[in-house]
Amino acid sequence: MAARNDPESVRHSRRGELTRDELEEDFLQRSDKSVWVAEIEGQVAGYVAFETGADGIEIGIALHPAHRGRGLGRAVLLAGTRHAIEVLEADEVLAEIFPANARSVALFVGAGYERVDDRGVPHRYRKVAKR
Ligand SMILES: CC(C)(COP(=O)(O)OP(=O)(O)OC[C@H]1O[C@@H](n2cnc3c(N)ncnc32)[C@H](O)[C@@H]1OP(=O)(O)O)[C@@H](O)C(=O)NCCC(=O)NCCS
């Protein structure tokens, strides 16, 4: 909850703040979505969500505020992207990022994602699998 619902995460999300029930439904009951939880010393440090859509797999990340700015985002994005391509067999990994979220844009571009279009916000980014 703390990773998903802190002001920075909410500001940069499509759906705003989620209730516990909404979060549980989103994470646990959807057949098109799976979630990794990152734990550090027994505490939830963040999550990576994988959502299967028509165009590929969309990846989303949120870290607990105490674990931001230390390179964990980069580590989980690289591992998550590799998982989406090699295990989930995605041809493309996608992400939707609000342009004001400069840290997230830097993170995804640094991991090899490129902007797909300019159809409005949030902007769409993708990484194409090299097989
Ligand atoms: C976005 C998020 C996952 C990034 O993870 P992180 O571990 O905090 O990432 P870092 O602070 O190490 O920064 C990642 C990159 O952004 C750069 N960066 C940091 N703050 C920045 C800023 N204000 N403006 C531009 N770039 C910035 C860093 O230098 C780093 O680039 P590098 O790898 O080339 O050095 C994390 O901050 C988070 O959970 N934010 C809230 C939820 C969210 O916005 N999720 C993404 C939705 S698409």
C-alpha cells in the first residue's frame, strides 16, 4: 500500500489512489496480471506488475518511498524486463509514463525503452525483444 499510494506514486498513476480491496483485486484476482514483490530485510520495498495485453506485456513499478533513489528501480526493471521477454515470451515490453515523472522516464530510457508515439499522456514506451 505504501509503495502504491504515496503522493508521488498517485500523482504519476492513471487510476489515482487505490483502496486495499481495489489493490487486492488488481494484484491477486486478475488472470491477465501478475506481480513480484521486492522485499528487503522482511519489509516490502516495492513491486513490479506484469499485465498481458494485445500488444505485449505492460510493466509497472512502484517502490516504497524509503527505497527510492538507490538503484533498486533499475535492478527490478532490468530483471522484470528480462522475465517478460524470456519467461513470459513477450515480443514487446510496454510502459506508460507521465512526462512529469522525470525519474521514471530516465529509468526506462536508461534500460533501453524508447518512446512509441505522441498520442497524449501518459506517454507509451516500449522495448522490443531481440531474439
Ligand atoms: C520511478 C521509480 C520506480 C524509480 O526507481 P528508483 O530506484 O527511485 O530510481 P533512481 O532514483 O535510482 O533513478 C533512476 C534514474 O533516474 C535518474 N533520476 C533520478 N531523479 C531524477 C529526476 N528528478 N529527474 C531526472 N532523472 C532523475 C537517476 O539518475 C537514474 O538514472 P541513471 O540510472 O541513469 O543514473 C521509483 O522512484 C518509484 O517507485 N516512484 C514512484 C512510483 C512511480 O512513479 N512508478 C513509475 C510509474 S511508470
